[in-house]
Amino acid sequence: MPEKKFKYVSQEWADEVAKRCKKSLTPEKLKKLTSSLLTVYTKCPGGKTRAIFYKLNNGVVESVSAIEGTLPKAEFTVTADYDLFAKISRCEMKARAALMSGKMTLRGNLVKALTLSPIMDRLNEIIATIPTEF
């Protein structure tokens, strides 16, 4: 039986991201970070804009939510097109390289974001293990 594939940037996919992160990432690996991150995907299939909201509390991935419509406030908001985020989610590109290339925009403290980029790489390594339909 083929492995189930999750539709990229769907709530079901976000739930799988949260489940795998909670299982694999200890508070120490996440530097006991408390923060929130909103990733805004432009140029999604069908022309919509979608977002994923990550909430971390003391190094624990508390929630991962797919958002359409009104976007919540977050400490960091990263915006890029769907295809770029797909490359990052497949670990074909590091988030820091995408940010420094100017292909993605960041709202929030850039210096803090750059120091947290290894944490995002850990998160993306887990995301890359999810069977995903892009």
C-alpha cells in the first residue's frame, strides 16, 4: 500500500508537521525558544495566498496551523512564493540562503532571525520527511 501523501500547506499537513516536531525536537534542540512564526505563501496553486503559523513555547512546538484569510500577528513573518517554500520544505535550499538571496522577505528582528536559522533548518529537516503532494 503506498504511503499517504499530505497536501502541502493544508491543515492535515500542518498537523503532521506538529506531530513529527513534537516527537523529534526536544526543548534543548529548540534552545528553549518561545516565539511565533508566520510563513506566508504567495502564488499558491489556484492563485490563493496561504500561511502556516508556528507557535513555540519554551522549546516545545505548541501548534502548527494552516491559515487562510486574516493572518495572526507573529514575532516573525516570512513571505515568499509557494515554489520557494516548497524547495525549503524539501531541504533543497536553506532558509537563511533564501532570506539572504532577497527572494523572501522577513518582518521581525533580522539579527535574531539569523541566529535562529539553525532551528528553522532542524524544523525543515523534519518537514522534508513528510510525504507531501506539492
